[in-house]
Amino acid sequence: MANEIHVLTPGSKLDVTNAGQFRRQVSDLVLSKPKVLLIDLKNVTFMDSSGLGALVSALKTVRANGGEMALASIGENVQMLFDLTSMGKIFKIYHDRAAFESQFGSILEQ
């Protein structure tokens, strides 16, 4: 039986250099049909428009496969990008993983 919740924790940058790899990781995880995909951004200190585009693409991919996606632990620099682009309105965002877990229960890591 597939896990209901999968977690993806990108490295320190989500930008043009690794956005394609991130998209592939999401596509691979979605094959197992998780109910929720949590993108934990605790390590991400830099994100450019390619990284933001990769998150939007991930959201579309997850939704197209019947799942939900959430973000957690957004740092100050990434939050500024979300504020400037109003992207915070399209994502479910949790302060940290603990806040996410309090709503969804324990997380099964992948």
C-alpha cells in the first residue's frame, strides 16, 4: 500500500541549475499516488523564478494525480519571493513541519 504522505526536502538552492531535477523527483514520487506531498523548504536559502516555476509545476502534477501539496518551513529570502509574486495565495503553507504534522498526523518519509 502506498504511503499517504511523502516528503521532499530540496537542498539549499531551488533555481535554474536544479529545477529540472526537482520536477523529476516530484514526478517519481507522484507515481506512488500519495495523498499529500509536503515540500519542506527548511534548507532552501535561495530560489529564483525557475525554482518557483518548479513548485507551480509540482502543484499541478500532484493535483492532476488526485493529491494535495503543501509547503513548510519557508525561510525569509524565499518568503520575500512569495510575497512579491503573491504565490503564497496558491499554496498551502505551514510555518514548519510540526504545524503540518499537527494537521495531517505523522509523516512517512521517502
